[in-house]
Amino acid sequence: MLITQVDALSPTSDHARRFAESQQGLREWRQILSALSQDGSAFTMTHSAGCWSLYGDKKETKLELVMKDRLADASAAPEKRDLGTVSCSPLLSVSAGYGWSNAGEVEYAIVDSRREQGSNLSTVKEVGRTGFGNWRGVPAALIHVRLADIGDRVGLHVSTGTVVDPGTGKQTTGGLDLLAGASLSLWRTFFVTVAAHHAKINYLGGAYTVGSTVPSGVTQLPTEANRAWKFAVILSYGR
């Protein structure tokens, strides 16, 4: 009996081997537990799901938590848990649409006017407006730079682009006008833009004004186009 108990204390015995394994396990757990801070920060993990995407499809980052039981057998499979998916819109968006500018539309022409001269009525030529409107419809193409998201549906953008002047009037040459302002996006697809419109506006040339008499022999009124900053509202669709 005594010899058996003495043999159990041998460094090569099963009892000694299991005792050494337990000691090694305690040493490993001591290193793990000593790394834990008192404020609990060791239980917090931060992962950066970068949102940088210049243009194109939105960027999605899937977050997954992998847990493994340290006390389980080494062959045990780790447990996986989905934490969620971070979706980020691209920084740039391009859209096209239609809007309205208070640059207005006006067209001047030589018209017949009846004037009273003493007891008689005579017909004279004078400057008149044959077309006039306070608002001008304009198609537009825009580039939007996203500044911030307001919830999941609304975004704030700074925008710039061009307004296509259709040149519908006889005295309008058409062309491209500059547009710059701010936009709100809905579902990152529909854009409402409020902007300054650097519009081209036609004015009467020379000393002519509306209602002034046109001398005989004049068949066409002189006009000139100047630029002026106006206000525009654009509704557009893009991505």
C-alpha cells in the first residue's frame, strides 16, 4: 500500500501529469484575468466599418461576432452571431431633372398701336411685349456631394450643375447656365434642389423701352443678353 502511494507521487505518474496540466491552465487563465481592467474596457471591442465610397453602388459592411468557449474541447466549433450590416451611400451622386427659375421669359416685338391725335386716331409702330412670364421652365443636370444623412431616408447635399436654357423665344439664343445650391435627397434617389441660377436675360438695346415709338424703316428691335443671378427650384432623379 505504501509503495503504491509513493509511486503516485512520481513525476511521471498520471496524478503528477494531471496536476501539472492543471497548474499550466491556472497560469494561462491568470494572464487572461490580469489583463482585465477594473472599468470594464477590456470587455468592449470597437470595429471601424469605413464608409468611404466616392461614386457607384453603396458600400455594405457585415459585422459578425465569433465566440469560442475556452473551457471547451479544442475541436469544438466557434459560435457565430450576426450583429448587423452597415450600409453607406456613395459620396457623389448624379441626377437629372426639371425645374423652374424666376429668370422669366420675355420677347419684344414691333406692334401696331392706335393713338389719338386731336380728333383723329392714327396707327403708329411702338415697342411691345408679345411674350412674358415670371417663371422659366428649365431642364438641369446636377452633381451632389453628400454632407450628412438625416435618418435612413433623408440626406443633405451641396450641389452644382448646369441648367439648359432651351431658347424658346425668337430673341433667345439658349445655352448652358450655372447652377449652385443645396439639396435634400429622399431615399438617396430623389433630389429637391434650391439654388442660385446664373441666368441669361434679354434686354432691349439702344434707347428703346416698352411703349416707345419705333421710327419708320426699323423692322427689328436691337436686344442684348446679360447675366444675372436668379432663384431656381429643381426636381431631379439620380443615384
